[in-house]
Amino acid sequence: MDLPVIQPPPLKICGSPNGPSVTAPRIRLKDGRYLAYKEYGVPKDVAKYKIIYVHGFKSGRHNAYVANTLSPEIIEELGVYIVSFDRPGYGESDPNPKRTVKSMEMDIEELADHLQPEVDTRPVGYSRCSLCPWLFYWWNTQKLFPVSSALASSSDALSSQASQQVTQGVFESLHRDLIVLHGAWEFDPLDLANPFSNNEGSVHLWHGDRDKTVPITINRPWIHYHEISGASHFFPLGDVMSDAIIKALLIGGK
């Protein structure tokens, strides 16, 4: 007996006749897709530091914790501009059926080029972790934590905005994340070398030592590892964490 072919539910693309309305500023990418974004901090034309924030699983452009919890004093003192965006299929960004780890990088580059060529595209500590926390775990242990933990552990599931991030359909957002995770990658993370060998930048990783969702063992000497004692998976939501992280990234914690 032939088994039925399982098809994902139809999408409701933002701006389409049957889809949600478009409310955010968006750019059109080279392949025709639209990418929605949100700006925070000082105006980018006067900013001293420009950061692109990458949201995590079951999240979106509104959930840029580093921007939402960074103190006004630090924003003004350092001149920080932050832009977050909806990853493909989330929020108001068009889905990308061909999404891969590499395509995500290219989307970020196009966003930076559109907003301003000199936007700083260095990964921001926990925002990059938030994008794909399984990357660091898999990278160092060659193991994958259970899919159910990824689905169940997102703090965004508790927010009123969580449902808004998947209005176009969960297949091209949540499920696509998991497909990319378990699919073939264009590179082997174990082969990655220091991308800033000339000290023109640095890679930082913050991690709570009580994080049961994504346990991590770091064995890359060029990663600046910050272990937070007694902290769990959602420690970045703490009152002073954003200030500490941004200061460490931009001015060495001074």
C-alpha cells in the first residue's frame, strides 16, 4: 500500500492576499525575498558602534534582548545602534525554502549593505548563541540535544508576541530551523579557525554553568568564554547582563 505524501500546511506570507499585514520596514533581497527589521539605540548616522542582533528559536525582531534591556546610559555613552531582524519565515520576513546556515549569513550581509556599508556584523555574544545554541554544543561534542528541548525551552513561548512570530506558518520558521540543524551543512564547524587572526575582532560566548538546555564544553582557545556562575539558559534576561556584555564586547569591560 502506498503511503500518503505528507505536505506542509499552506503558508500565509505577509503582504499576500491571504497573509498578515506588513507593519515593519523591510528590504528586498537579491533573490526577491523580503526581510523585516527593527532599529534600536542612537541613529545609525551618529553611532560609534553598530550591531546586528540575530534572534533565537521561536522569537523575532522584537525580542532583541540586548537592545531591550541595555541601559539608556550605556546606549548614549557608547553611541550604540542595534538592528534586529526577523529570520526567514519568522515575523514579517518571507520564508526561504532553500535556507541553510550559509544563506543566513548572506541575508545578514545584505541587510548590513542596505542599512549602511560600515555596519558592524560581528556576532554579539549571546545573540549568536541564541540564533543556534545547538551549534556550540554540536561543535564541541558532536552530539545534538533532543529536539523536544529546543521546542519547549524557548522563553519566547511565554510572551504574548510569540504567536506573532509564526503567523506565516510554523513549518518555514520553527520546523525549518530543525531541518537546517539536522541537514547537511556547507562546512564542518570543527574545521573553523579563528576568523580574527589579526586581532581585528573577537568572538565571545557567555554561558550559564547551570544551563541544562544547551550544555557546552569549549575547547577553542580563540573564543573568549564567559561562564556565569549559577546562571541558567535564560540568564541574558537579567537586569545587568546586557550592559556587561556590551561593555565587554565594545570596550573590553572598562
